[in-house]
Amino acid sequence: MKRCTKCVLPETAPNITFDDEGVCNYCHSYQNFDYKGEDKLIGLLEAQKKRNNKYDCMVNISGGRDSSFTLLKLVKDYGMNVLVVNYKNSFTDPQARANIKNATEILGVDLVTFETKEGVAEDTFRHSLNAWLKKPSPAMVPMMCVACKNMWWDTIKIAKKHNIKCIISGGNPLEESSFKKELLNVSRDSGVDSHFTSTIKGIFSEISKNTDYIYYKQLHIMIWGFLFGNQYSIGPKIYGHDIEKIDLFHYIPWNEDEILSRIKNELNWDYPHHLESTWRFDCMIGHLKDALYMKTLGMTEKDEFYSRMIREGFLGREEALKRLEKENRLHWDQVDILLKRAGVDNSSVLVDLKNL
């Protein structure tokens, strides 16, 4: 497969082109991230300390590496009194749950969990998967996660209950996916906080091509998910207008080696080693999404993640290729476990997925 000679994006990436040297248009239009700076971050945190509230801030944690490091950084390095919040996802990997338990106990912080009503996540997932299989589209792969997209409603509600005016997440600009924007006809140069309307238009355009996504039991979940999909969506901006929402790695550079070293040594953090990657193992739906992207695009989110790392100077191209060769292996055993947990007739669905 032909890949960009500068990054590692393949020729199957949406709307990709190459110049005479084999460099892709994604690289040509890429702008290196402009970090806001640690001094500005510390200023925001110190302002929260002066409020003399029981909790200075709230941290979302999934048990993955970035959110675990964010919690560690806030408590140990910045001396913040943190309330930890976790969405109890029906499809969370057991190791992620263990990581959350270890981190909160070691750091001595309070933990609040919330979850959807019993069976809602499973029912919504089954419906989205069945609709997708009727008309496979890489643009609609994120619909597998629609039941979890409304978590920011509950997060802000908990913050209001405890009079917390600052929510900090482990958002990483390197994880922003330009190829997903291309699939929805959204400019890949648009920032995370500026393409909400275009994204919604793109999603509804895709739904109009496959109306099986429209399901009366799921409709309110879809709408709520679009409104509260992330902290930059219109829902959090309105409902949480008086709450500071911070992505740690928009202020300080993301350093993979430092993150993994510290969380392993200081929080007893670990990952399922048979997966061969420390990235995004915390939700089992990720394994299915990898399979859907690979079957329809010949790539996964890791291709773009490592391409961004290359452009930012955090990773060499040869190392990225080695990682992709190992980490882009599809984990059908994990997909099988996911389908069983969701109550899907996994034998026939697995055959359908593998035959895409």
C-alpha cells in the first residue's frame, strides 16, 4: 500500500493526494499545534484554588493513559483538590476499571460514577451496528458510540451539584481526526470548537442515506449525543457556560514516554498486553471501530494519530510504521466479547464483519 513519504497516511485515506515527492495534502495543510502554555494553565488553576471550595476542579477519568496522567498531574504537580468523575460504560475494559481504582486510592481522591439506565447502551449499540451493517459507511463508524456521547450532560450536572467551576480533561490535540472530517465534508483545518454545525450537517446527510439509524427509542439519545458530544458542543457551552473547561494537553505538550513512565510507576497503571498498544483500550467498542475502519478504509485512527505525531516531531516515520504493523492487527476475539456483552447474535455478525 502506498503511504505518504513524510507521514504514514495511506492512499486509502479520504480525499488524499500526493505531490511529486509523495508527500500528502494532509501534511501540506497541517499547522503545528500552538500550545497555550503551562503558565496560563497554572494561572487558571490558582484562580480555582482561591475559591476555597471543597473541590478545586473535576477530572474526567476513563482508566486510559491520558486521563490517568491528567489526574496525577493535577493532584501531585499542581496540588489541586480534585473530584474524579467516571462514566461507568457498559463496555469498559476490566483493566481500565482497575486503573481507576488504583489511581483514586493511591492519590486519595473522591470518585463519583454515573451510568445510563440499564440496557440503554446495549440497545443503542445493537441498533447502530445493525443499521451500519445494512449500508457500511466509514463516516458513520462513530455512531457505535452514540449512547455515550451525552456524558457531558451528567458531568456538568455533577460539577454544578458540588459548586465546581473547572472541569479538566486529558484531551489531546494529536487525537483529532482529520480523516473523519473529510468523510463528513468538514474542512480538516477547522478546530475542535468551530466545526459543530458542519459536523451535524454531515451526520444528518449520512443518516438521510440510511434511515435505519432513526429509531424511536434511540432518537432522544441521538439528539442528546449531538448536543453534548464533547465539551466544545453547543450543550456544554450553554448548560456549562459558567464552568471553565480545560484540556490539559492544549496547554502543555503531550509526552508519551513521560506519561507512561509516571502512571506506571506512580499509579500502578497497566494495559492489556495482548493488545500491543497502550492507546484507547479502555472501551471495547474501539476494537470494533478499528475493524470497521480497516474494512472500509484500509486504515484505523492509529494511522492518523501517528501521522500527527510525526508532523509534530514526537515520532519517527520508521517507528510509526513498525507500530502500525503490530498495532493495526484486528482483535476479533475482543470484538466477539463485545458483541456477546451487548447481546448481539455474534456468530452471524462476526461473519458479516469479516466478509466486508
